[in-house]
Amino acid sequence: MDADGITIRKITADEVESFRRVRLEALHAEPSLFASRYEDWEALSIEEWRDRLSDPVFVAFQNGEPVGIMGLLRQRSSKMIHRATIVMVYVRAELRGTGLAGKLLEAISEHALDIGVRQLELFVSAENPAAIRFYQRQGFSEIGRIPGGVLEEGREIDDVMMARRIVE
């Protein structure tokens, strides 16, 4: 996918450095919005980074530079294989509001359909109303909350669970 100088593609293990750069950027830039910590990911070996690419990861590139990311974790159980969770969602601050997040979501949704996924799910911080509104505009509905789902600097923050059917 290519629009406005941005290319979005599913990356391979050979592109682990691009994955590492954009994931660490996301965790550093927006630490309170992720369930993961920068320090935990920074400590990973290159092999551990490659292993995390065994699940689909889409990266947005602008002039060869990674500027956005979205991953997909498919359920493993045969009774739940039609479901997948969207993870690691990030778009560089200056590109927010440009439609890039929607394009990443479109790319990952198309991939999900191609591999037989029928329902996309995600968790978003209750303290991130902009992301919640974005997902609602994209057809996601809140299906529940995990009270105190994330512990951030001693504070418990609810996780909002959202889902969207991509096949009826």
C-alpha cells in the first residue's frame, strides 16, 4: 500500500531492525499507552526480536524510515482461530490525523481476512480517549473492561476491550 509517500507492508525477519526501531520509539514516546515497558523490550536479544516477527507485523515507512506499526496475534486454539488481537498500535505524533492509522488497520484487516480471521479484538487504555474514538469510527465496539488491567507507576488503569467483526 502506498499513499502520500507512505508505504505499508508486512515485514519479515530480515527487517528486524526497522521493527526494533519503531517499537522502541513507540514505547519511549508514549509509555503510558502500552502494556509493555521500553526497558523490557530494549533488553531483548536480536533473536527474541526476530521471534516476535513470527506473528504478522505491519510497518508504515516514510522515505525508508519506520513511522508506524501494527501487529496481529491470532488465537492458537482451533475453536478460536477465527479471532485475532491487534497489538503494538503506534503512529508517529506528526503523522496522527493523516489517516495513516486507518491505512495500517486496513492493511492488517485485509491480511486477517486472507488468513481466515473473522473477528478483530484489541485492548486500549481507558485513559486514551482519542484511540477509543478512532476504533469506534473504524467499527469497533466496547465489549468489556478489565478494571486495573495495567499498572502504570503505581496507578491501576482500566483496559477497554473492543471488537469488530470482519466477516458476518
